[in-house]
Amino acid sequence: MCGIMANIGSENAAREVLAGLKKLEYRGYDSAGVAVFNNALNVFKVKGKVADLEDHVKNQPMAGLVALGHTRWATHGVPAENNAHPHMSENGRLAMVHNGIIENYQSLKNFLIEKGYSFKSDTDSEVLVQYIAWYQDHYQLELTEAVRRSLGDVEGSFAFVILDSTAPNTMVAAKNDNPLVVGISGSGFYLASDVFPLTESCDKVIYLEDQEIITVHLEGDYEVIDFENASITPEVHTLERKDTVYSKEGFDSFMLKEIYEQPEIIARTLKSYVDTNLAEIKIEAIDLHRRIFKQAKRIVIVGCGTSWHAGLIAEYLIESMAGIHVEVEYASEFRYRDPLISTSDIVIGISQSGETADTLAAIKLANERGAFTYGIINTPGSTIARHTDAVSYIKAGVEIGVASTKAFTGQVSLLTLIALKLATITGKLHPLQCKKSIDEFLEVPKMMQEALLTDQLLGDLSQNWVNKESALFLGRGLNFPVALEGALKLKEISYIHAEGYPAAEMKHGPIALVDSEMPVFILATNKSALLKLTSNIQEIKSRKGEVIIIRNAGMEIDAALADYQIEIPAVSEFLTPLTTVVPLQLISYYIAKGRGCNIDQPRNLAKSVTVE
Ligand code: F6R
């Protein structure tokens, strides 16, 4: 993970770097650092956030045309000042910011120790910069060639920017399996982990490809080569210029703001993909490849975390509506288990960021094996979007809170439309039924808005659970993945242990956990599962568990069964994940708030997981 930001050419390059790092903080926020060249290389680092770094440098001489910075998510070495980037070579000549993992760092380090090098940090990144410095010294090379030749010995994933203080008019960056974007502006170059920090200042960008090295010069020119030293002419993309001032708009966290944005996002999704006049779903990625979708023998969905949960919902919907066989896998397992993939398979990668390392690797594997790959992505221009045969974007906009909320409902709404669309293609859904489903879907933004009216009630109720140690979330059918999502939200932002389970699985083990201290959240919004679910609730009640039922308006559930019942508006069953998840997001938010947790930047997490 980690965010890299560098600038060459701006009057106050360090200021540009610090501003960019703030926008990259979702990639990691345990320590931060910046190096600026003004006659000499000055490096400043802190354990903490970019705001702490800003405080730290506010009285320092920061003017200078060249700077590079980093916001870190620890892989090798604890979050600490000495492990923060930029890392320097021992001779003080090179400074580097790195994202990724150098897998053979130990053997490179042993080699360097034998040569008399010593290390200040526990990181693999310091090994990399020292190794490049060794090449440079030993073979008397200029920086680009030292980088290129040393990378021949390096195994792992990386994106890095490196500066040689004896040639400060030039910066070099290289990439393999981690993203690096080069922004071109009137005043110089910006090098960053993604485009977010570039949209205010750059008109053009180059997405560096794997095994490429770019050298950018203060004078405004640049060269790209590959690791074999062949010259490359990169594609230069035009960037839509935007002033991206992210504001909480009066909410006390981005997460709460994003929860409240959901009705609007669903409405935007419907507007983008539904022709209401014709009662037709128009998804260009599918329309353009209709034959492939019609003939698909199987769909395999890969993703991680919340995106994987959205995939599970899609499995239920696509199989039942369209009659196409679907499998859902964690991308991290799929990529390493030698899966059977055929050319008649469609592999769908779901990713909010479009940068998740495991999902990207799973897609690359599916590409190699000849499957048709399809990305469901939130971030335009992201790496996964560029590696799939087709892509459809969810309409969630930038999600800042680390815990995914609006991206999840954005994914689920697009995947629901995809299920309906595929059902029309396979002939399982009559156009009239499709129209009925669309009409029901069009009501969802309003229903979600109403579901948000539970806010105050849930804020009060959640105080009961602030000091709990564990919680269970149970659902059947479509509500099982929603239960997983509810449990994930709670654990990631409140640090309370939580598990999501299919309600009927309780008896096979987890029921042993239930006692009077255990809140059990039951998702009872799908009518078809209600009878069976009622027996599961009885089983929990008889073990004195605290039962909180989330149910649709108009659903009758015996008052004696539940400690609390939370009512949300009724929607058609296939749409229930979109409304059911809303109270779960709010409950997690209020519990985390009650515990004094950092809601937008929970400990140990980062929004974009670009290491495996
Ligand atoms: C949880 C969360 C994560 C992400 C996961 C995949 O709230 O945000 O579990 O869903 O890291 O990320 P993307 O969707 O960017 O591939």
C-alpha cells in the first residue's frame, strides 16, 4: 500500500507533495515523510499522519524545486520514524520513496552487510535504495542505469521514485506490479501512486506499465525505457481537470457522509444504466459483447473484503435470475490455486479502488488463461480497469472513509442490474417482468432515504453495544452476504470482534458463543426466509442472546422473540441488500463513535491494498 508523491519543477515542490500526500492518505497513514532538495537534501519524517508531518516541517526551510514524499502502511518494520520513507542510501546521495514488497530483501541485505553497509530501519525499502547505491558506486553509473541494472536482481512488487542529490535536476521512477502515475503540468512533473492528487495540476498523465523506468527532468523532458533498456513511447492520456476539495459537508466523518450519499448514488446508477422510456437496461460492456455473455458457461467473480461480499450477492442474483452458473472466490485464493479456467468463462473482478493487488493478479491470471475479463470498478483509469476486456463503472464517486459503504451499495446496484440484464439475454426474464423489476428498483433511492430515518433510533440503541466484546450478524439467502458485510463494518471501525453467519449454520458451532452478553443482529428482510429464520431466532433466545431484528415494514415477527426490532421500508426481495445494509452501517458507525475510534481511518487498515 502506501502513497507516493513526488514533484519536480514547482516553485514549492514540497508543498505540492504534502498536498498530494493528504489525498493519498487512504492508502496508509501510520507514518509519513518528505525530502526536499534545496542546496542539500533535507529529509523530515514522523510517526503519524500527514497533518503531523505538516506540523513538523512548518518552520523548516521547505522551498525547492524537487521533493518526494510518502505516507506509509507498515509491511516490513513497525510504524516508527526510522521506518518512515524517504529512505536514504548510507552515502547520503540517494533518497527513495517505495510502495510494494521486495521479496528477496534478506539476501540483498546480507550481500550489502558483507560489503560493509549498515541500516537504520527494518524496511525492505531501505535495502532497495542501498542496493541501487551500491550499483551506482561500484559501476560508476548514472542513476537511471543504476536503477535498471540493480532491478535485475530484485524480486517482488514495487513502485518507487528516487532522487540523486548529486544530480537534483532529475528524478527516476520504476514500477512492477504496483501503480505509478506520472502527471505532466506546465511547470513540471508529478509522480504519484494514483491520479487523485494530480487532477488539480496536470492536464496529461502517463500510466507507467510494469517493468518500465521513467526519468523526468527539470527542463521538462522525459524518457521511458523498459528493464531491458529498450526505449518506450508511452501513451499520454488527457486528464479531466478537477478541483477535488473533499469536504465532510457538515457530517462528522466521511463515512457518515458517504452513508447518506447512498440514495443519490443508486439514483445515479439507475440513470446511467436504465433507459426508463424503453424499460431497458443499457450496459455498454455487455451490449458490446452480447454474444460472449449469452454463450458463457460460467461466471467466476473475484474480489476482496466488501467487494467479495458484493460478489456473493451477485452470485445469488445471477444464478436465480439468469440461470448462469456463478462461482465467487477471494482473489487472493484464486490467484494461487491453479484454478480451472476456460475460454468460455467470464471472470468478473469487483474492486472499488481498481488497485487491489490480489484482484489485479486474479484478473491477469484469467486473462492469461483466455477467459473474458470484466471489471466492476469505481475508479476510472485504475489498473484493474485497464487490464480487463470490458469495464463498467459504479457511480459512487471518490470514497474517502476506509470502511466501504457507498461503494458497496454502488456495486450491489450495478450487479443487480447486470443480473437483470443477463436474465433478459438468456431469455429467463420476459421484458414485461424486466420492466416491473426496473420500476421496483426505481423506488429504492426513496426507500434507502427512509431507511436512513432509523439514524437517531440506532444512535441511541447503539449505546447498549459500545462495550461489548463480540457480536453476531445472521441472515439467510441474500441476507447472508449482508450479514458478512455488517460484521466486517463493525470489526474494522470499532475493533469489536464480529462474525457474520448464515443463520442456519449457528447450530454447527457458533451457537456455543451465545450468552446474555452477545448481541445478535438478525437480518429478516427477505420474506422467503422468514419462517426458517424464526426458528433460528428461537434458538438464540433460548440461550439468552440479545436479539436485534432488522425487518421490513409490514412483516409480523412475534415481539417476544426480540429485544429490539428495527423496521425499514419494504422492497422487493432481490433489492433487500440495498436497504438492509443501511442500519448495519449506522450501527457500526455509532458503536465506533461511542468507543472514540477514528472512524475514517481505522487502525492497521488502508483503503487501497496494493500489496498481497
Ligand atoms: C472494507 C473494505 C475492504 C475492501 C477491500 C477491497 O470496508 O473497504 O474490505 O473492500 O480491501 O478493496 P477494493 O474494492 O478497492 O478492491
